[in-house]
Amino acid sequence: MLTNCRALGLGGSVLLAAGGLAAGALPAQDPFGLAILRRHPGWGVVVAYTGLVLLIAAWWRLGHLVRDEGREPGEKPTPRQLMITLAIWSAPLLLAPPLFSRDVYSYLAQGTMVGAGLDVYEHGPAYYGGPVAAEVPAVWQQTPTPYGPFFLLVATGVAAAAGAHLAAGVLGMRLVAVLGVVLLTAALPGLARSCGVDPAAALWLGALNPLVLAHLVAGAHNDAIMVGLLVAGLAAAVARHPAAGAALVALAALVKAPAAIALLFVASIWAEQPPGRAASGPRSAAGGATGRWRRVRTMLYAAAVAAATTVVVTAVAGTGYGWVSALDTPVSTGNWSPMSVLGRLTGAILGTAHAVPMWRWIGLAAAAAAGAVLWLRRTRLGPVYAVGLGLGAIVLFGPAMRPWYLLWGLVPLAAAAPEGWVRRVAAAACAALAVVVLPSGFAFGAEQVAQAVFGCVLAAGLAAALLLPRQAPVVAR
């Protein structure tokens, strides 16, 4: 059955990549040489959705194998086999055009601007102009970047290496995202073992899920770097390298700020570890402290490591500290986060323009309250589980939501959540959110909905024919 799942998922990835050649987030200047295919975006949507749903079906069936349901003992896939499966499923997407988002063009434009000495925390891509900036969606043309200096350092290097070759720049940013996926995949099994979770189950939910393949690999989102560094930092912390863990989590926060919540829990892990044999950091200095004072000291140590990391990275990137004020970069008016939706509904009912900001402040307060509760219950839950729930609360109550944001909290949860409803809900959310964005990254119209549904129906029939067990014929007597 593992071979069947691999084959079905590979077929889905091939179809998804093929559909993206006609209906992906393609640049206007067509550096990929796809002019003929681009004339048929409707068929591209059908093919891409057929592939996406086949990939989801293969992943879901693989989950049954990982849980060893209805199979002979000893045939459960190993973590190594799952890593090979992830590589097989990812391979067709590596050379495909960008899928499900045009953010990769923003990354390249921002990297080009930093390389030219411009302040991306003051100006949007339109300020610099040029062919790369022209590919950025209009809604973000005047918007400063919300990303931290570590990511801008990476994007600047990719943009400089690619030069005027847009296709090379896209592939370079995808390579960076793939390295983030490799990092999280390598760190996840060890982190899961330390949390008492089956490493295979952690890999299935946290690394092989369709959001990782569709949005981190195919979409080349910088969330891959953030999550990879975050998981690596947590793994280092629980492996008795808390200073290294704090530095890695700080790097994750210097890609996207929400990762900073994990620093508190790294300090908690640090405080709970016995002194003496630590491999990194001022552990011996903390060894004489106990209880509350030890927690205070380890928080100060973690803060000092994070601050030093921030100073060094910001100095090397040369971007200054404008990223602090850029944390309030506006979100799109049509964002479908729960708080934004509630704000728009309230504003329509009451006829006020203040409803959306009000609900967003309510959401931030709710996320802070959830974080406080998780901090108080960190010992009972476990720090890694608490990090996952905390990041999930930030996504749920935050002012912006995209399907791939779910991965912020889902990957730590994959490593730490016990078997039960949290894992089931997370898996169902992955499958559902994987299909809510067009391969082009643009909003759905009625025609695209019909094409997507047609592709889903085709995939459902194929998956049923290939995965459902075949009954032996009944012989009449």
C-alpha cells in the first residue's frame, strides 16, 4: 500500500505541476516559455485541481498506514520511508512555475531593493520599479515589507545571484523554501521522540501534508524558513542545547515575527533542565538558582541570546531596525481572517468604518489571553505543545489569515500533540484549506469554481478506483 500511496501522490504532483504551467502564478513577461499553454488557463485549473485532490487522497490514505489501521503488524512506514515519500512527491513541483501565490515576486523585488540600498521598510516595490516589481500584485505595490532582516538577507542574495533572470530568481527562492522544509523534516522526528509522539505520525502530519507541498514547496513561501528554524530551535532546546535553540528561534522571528512567542517556551525548557552537563550557554551560571529565580535567569539568558542574534543579523543585512515599526504593515481589505470577517459584517450592519480595527484589536487581545493561559499551563501541556497552540491562536485571532499560516502552529503540534481530536482537526483543516486558493493566487470567479469542482470530481473518481479495496467476486452456487 505504501507503493500505491507514493504512486498516487506522485501522479497528483505531476498533474499539479502540469496544471500550473497554464494556470499558475505566472509572470506577465513569460520567462518560462509557456505562451501556448497560457492560452488555456481553464484546463490548467482542472488539471491542477485533479492533481491536488489526488495528492490529498494519497496523503490521507498514507495516514491510515502510519496509524497501522487494518494492516499486518510490522508493516507500518518508517520515518525514513516517509522522508523518501516526501522527496518523491516534491520532485515534480521543484521546477514548476509558482503556484497558489505571487508572493515570490514580492520577495525578489524586496531583495533587489535592499541590494540597491533602498529602505524596504519605508517603500513598496513600486518605488523601485522594474520588471520584477511589475509582477507584484497591485495591492502590495506601495506596501513596505513586514519581513525581518534575516529573510531580507537571504532574498537579497538570491536576487543578486539571479540578476535580471526572473525564472532563476523564482527557482532560487524555491530552493530556499525547500531547504526550510528539509530542516523541519530533519528536526521533526527527534523533537517528536522527546515529546513522546510517534516520529512517523509527526512526519505525516507536519511534513507530508498538502499545505507543505502546495504552499511551501510549490508556492516558495518564506514561512518554510520560519517554520524550519522554529522546529530546529525547539529540537535543540529539548536536546539540552537551549542557547542554540534560542538563537535559531530568534532567526525564525527575524523571518516572521510571530515565531518570537517560542522564545518564552525555550526559556522554560532551559529552566527545567538539570544543570551541569549542558553543551551550550551559561548553564553553570544558572545552576545555583532554583524555582522562580532560575526561570527568571533563563529568561534573561534566552533574551540575551536572541538580542545578540538580532543585532548581528541586522548589522549584516544592513536594513536597520525599521522592521520593528513595519510590524503593523496593513493587511488587505478583503482578508478572510475571522476577525476581519466579523469586522466587515459588523461594519455593514452598523454602518461604521471603525468595526474592522475594533475587531482586530479584540483578536489581538484574545491571542494574548490565549498565550497567557498556555504559559500558565505549560508544565501540564508541555512547552512544544503550548508553542503550537499559541501560534495557532495567533493565526485564528490575528488580523490576517492565509492557508499556509496554519503551518506555524501545526508543525509543533505534529511533534507534541497526543493522539486525539487536536490532531484530527488539524489534519482535516490541512485537507480543507489546501483547496481554497486558485493556482494563480487570484480570487475565484464562478467559472474557476466550476473548473475546480470538475477537477475535484475527476480526482475523487480516480482515487476511489485506485485506493478502495477490491472485493473478490461472489460466485453463485
